[in-house]
Amino acid sequence: MPQTDILLTKEPAPQTVPACQLPRKLYDVARNTGAHTSSGLATSGFRTAKYLLDEWFQNCYARYHQAFADRDQSERQRHESQQLAAETEALAQRTQQDSTRKVGERLQDMHGWKSELQRQVEELVSETELLLAQKQRLERALDATAGPFSIVTDNLQCRERRQHPDLVRDCVEIELLKEAELIRNIQELLKRTIMQAVSQIRLNWEHKETCEMDWSDKVEAYNIDEACCRYNNQSTDVQFYPHSAKFEESASTPETWAKFTQEHLYRAERERLASVNLRNLIDCILQDTSEDLRLQCDAVNLAFGRRCEELEDARHKLEHHLRKTLREISDQEHNIAALKQAIKDKEAPLKVAQTRLYQRSHRPNVELCRDAAQFRLASEVEELNLSLAALKEKLLEAEQSLRNLEDTRMSLEKDIAIKTNSLFIDRHKCMAHRAHYPTVLQLAGYQ
């Protein structure tokens, strides 16, 4: 039987005629070797050897039998060949249909995984775009903190120009230092969050590219299998590839093939969820930081308002005392002038009394008497001297009081100038600059 290259997957159907080779029948043909054969000596110049009639019949019978045996064997072989061809045709059709069905199932599997990969890539792209928007919000929020930090630094520097005794560590300075520390902490937090967002964006892109490469391989394999699924026996672009049935050593199994894509999808989904959590965290951070900055800004503004009220009240009281001091200075000056006039007014009576005593000391002899007039003039001079001494003492006290009032006036005027300068710094420098403080939307990165 001729050999066939067709691979049978199941036992062939039983044959009507057993597919075995019949043994060749052996015929014993008599040869002209006996006494009555024609193998003897040649006669009368004719043939040297002739067959007998029985030999001729035996030879014919042998030919008949051989022809019948060959035809019978050929008929059996034709029947077997036709049956084998039909069976192999049916087997080829079944195996081709089964292969086509398997390829179709493979196409469905690849289409499912391809769709999952495509969905995951789209979700990663969408999520990465949202995370990029959050990163831009972080950058805008970080840029927005530069304004408050500049404002609080300028406030602290401006308040350093206050003069003594207003150069104090008051509640405003404490709140400003808290605000500066808060802004520095928020800037560090935003910088760390930006770095974390950049790292997460990089991981998102890496897993997106991994899924895209897997998706691209599956698209290519899908196109190949789709083309294979369309091949049939009437296709014109098919040919023999003898060694194509060998398995490649690097070929994967269905389990490893599915696990490979499952791992890519799992890792991509894990990074996507991490990105979603990071976005939510960024929302909370931006909301908390913007609210904290605005609350601290309001606390500083409230402290400035209270401090300005205290300074205004202190300045009003100083001005009130200054007005009283100026009136007292004016009164004291008039008092000093009156004292000087009083002293001057006592000079004439003293001169008169002393002149009388001097003239009466020139009375002659017994006329130089200690009479009542003499005693009165002496007491008058003494009284006048005592009055002058008292007036001069009061004049000194008044002049000292006037000097003290002048010093107090200068001190009050200096304190008023210092309070005015402090009010100008806090109200017109610091608070005016704080009017440019960013809004909550700007601090939250929306603008």
C-alpha cells in the first residue's frame, strides 16, 4: 500500500475487505527434463527444445490465475483507496472545521482581552489628564503662595521700622510669624505633592504604554488569526510550509498568555486607583491649605485692627494730655510772669522802707531814738525781704515746673509722633499691602 502524509486522529472505519496483501500463489511448472520431454537431442534440424501441450495449458492457466489475482488485488486497492480518500476527505473537513472553530474562539478571546486593554488604556489616559489638571492646580496654588509670603515678609520688615517704645512683640507680630511659618509649611507640602503627582503620572504613562504594546500585539495577532479564519480550500494565497507545524520554544501557553494580560490589566488598574486616590488627596490638600491661609490671614487682619485701635486710642489720650499740658504751660508762664511782676512790685516798697531807715539813722544825738516808727520800719523791711524770698522761691518752683511741663510736652509730642508712625506702618503700609492677598479660589489653584 502506498504511504500517506495525512495524520489520522482516530481509527479508520472497518473495511468490507480486509486490507491485507494476499500471498502470491506458487505454480510448479513441469520442465522438459524427463524421458518423455522435448529436452532431448534436436531432431531433423528443427528446434532443439519444445514445450509439451500440458506445459502450454499450465502456462496459460498460470497467466489466467495471475491476471485474476492482480485484478482482484487492484480492485481491493482501488476500493481501499477510494474509502481512504473519502475518510481522509471527511477527516480533513472535520479537522479544518474544528481548527476554524478554535481560531474563531481564539478571536473572541483576543477580542475580549483587546477590548479590556483598550478600555484600560482609555481610562488611564482620562485619569492621567485629570491628574495633570490637578498637578497644574498644585503649581498654580504654589505660585499663589508667593504673594502671601511676600506680603507677610514685607509686613515684618515694615514693622521693624517702628520706634521705641512701640517696637514690641505684640499679637500682630506673633500672628505674622505664625502666618510665615504656615506658608513655608504649605509650600513644602505642595512641592512634595507635586513630586508625587509627577511620579504617579510617569507610572500611569508607563503602564499605559505597556497596555498599548500588549493591545498592539493582540491587534496584530487578531488580524493574523482573522486572516487565517478566512482561509479555505478555494483560497489562492495558500501554499505548503512543511516546517510550520513545529512549536516555537518561546511560544506561550494559553494560561501564561492570559496571565500576562491579566497582570498588565491588574497593574494598570492598581495605578489608576492610586491616581484616583492621589487626586482626591490633592483636592483635600488644596482645600485645607487655602482655608488655613485665609483663616490665618483673617486672624492677622483682626490683630492689625485691634492693634490699630489700641494705637489710635493711645494717640488720642496722648493728644488729650498734650492739650492739657500746653494749657498748663501757658498758665504756668503767666504765673511766672505774675511772680516776676510781684517781685518787681516789692522792690519799690523795700526801697522806701530801707531809705526811711537809712535817713532816720542820720538823726542827731538823742534824736536817734528806737521809737515805734523805727521798729515798724525795721519790721516792714523784714516782712518785705521775707515776701521777696518767698516769691523768688515760688518763682524757682514755677520755672522748674515749667521746665518739667516742657519736657512732658516734648515727650508727649514724641510719643504722639511714634504712635502716628506706628499707625501709618500698620494701617497704610501693612494693611494696605494685605488688601492684595489672594482669594480662596487662587489659593486653591482654580485661577
